[in-house]
Amino acid sequence: MGSATRESLAAAEAALSAAPTVTIQTGEQLLSAGRIIDGSAQLRSVLSDPDSANKGQLVRTIFRSLDETASSLLVGMADSRWSSTDQFLDAVEEIGIRAIARASGDDGTIESELFSFAKAVESDAELELALGSKLGDPERRVALVDALLTGRASEATIVLLRYVVQNQRGRRIGELISRVADIVAHDADAIVVTLTAATAPTTEQLDRLRTALTARYGRTPRFDVTVDPELVGGLRVQVGDEVIDGSIANRLADLRLRLAG
């Protein structure tokens, strides 16, 4: 991420925090606007050009149906400098996701529902193809999300997953769901921790791990737990790119390497 993008994203986050009214629809409108911009080569070119004048007014004209908060946030981002078009679009996406999380008063429910949905998709090749294929009709993918989740997940989660299946921008569906979960957690001053264990961890184990990880990272963990009997025992913990592998399978592999050496 370039310095221009870091400064502009920080300004957008501050503007979101200062907004008097933020609703789930505010975030949904931002995500929709980002999708429209991404689909228009002309808009992408104009809005990413640092020397282009009146970008804010152009945004107000094109996206006049946005609520006042969404419009103000999008105008502010359009008038800011970005290191690339993709980073501008990433920022619109991130602020839209944060707005939805903030409006819902997320307590970890969104992340938990996203993790569950991602596992369901990963375990069903037909479902993954139906939701992730670039050749399919986006509206059919949205209808499938609605059919699967209406009455079973929160409004915020459904809105976010509708966005995911419509606007993957070359990303795999699992990768994008992980990004959304990370942003939602970060907005609540939390971190996503991917936890793999041979058997389901106990409440006591999770509490001890939560305390240790909070002390290490300064943020409250929100666990994405996967049970994998092949680990034999112990835990594998992943936070971002950092992996702490305390599984028995890993220890046995290390022992075999030492014996072979």
C-alpha cells in the first residue's frame, strides 16, 4: 500500500467515525457504488486521476441516490489521492464493509456467520462453482445467497455475502470472505484467528488462548475453528500470515526430520 493510499484511507476511516448517522444501507450503497465504478473504464480512469478536477461533483451527480453519509464518504474518497485505481476501489470496499459492521453493532456474530458460510462453500464443490464462477449471472448468485441464508443469518451478513458473490474482482470466494471477516473484526478492534485442532477445543482452552493472544496482539481474538483429526493433538493457530503450529503432527514431522538428519 502506497503512502498516498495510507493517508487517504486513514482520512476515510476518520470520516466514517465522525459521521452522525451510519446505517447498513449506507455501507450497502458504498459497495454498490464501488461495483459500478469498477465496471466502468471511464469512471475508473477519471476517479483515479490525481489531476482530474471536480471528481467530487461528478460522484454527487452520478450517485445522487446515495444517502447523505454514503455520498459524503464517497465524495471524500474520490477527492483524495490514491496510489492506484485498485487501491481506491479496495478503500471504497473497506469503508462500505466497516459501515455495515458498525451499523449492526457487531459482537462477533458477523464473523461467525461468515466463517460458517465459507466452510459450507469449501466443502461443496457444486456450491462453490455456483457462487464463484465468473460465467454465472450475478443476480442468480445473489438469489442463491438469499435462499440459503434468509432467516438463518443476520441482515448484515447477508448484505455482505450478496456483495461478495457479485464483486469478486478476480478473487476466489473464500479469499474474499476472509478479507470481509478481517475488516469486520478490525473495525471492532479485534483480530481473526484461524484455529485448527484435532478435536473441538474446550471453553477453557479457548479462554486461555484468548487471554494469551490478546496480550500478544493487543486485540481481542475472534476464532474461526476447524477440526482436523490428522493433527492428532495440539493446536495450529494462524493470525494473518503468522502461523504458530503446536500440533502433535507437526512435532512428529520435526522429530522425523531430526532423526533423518
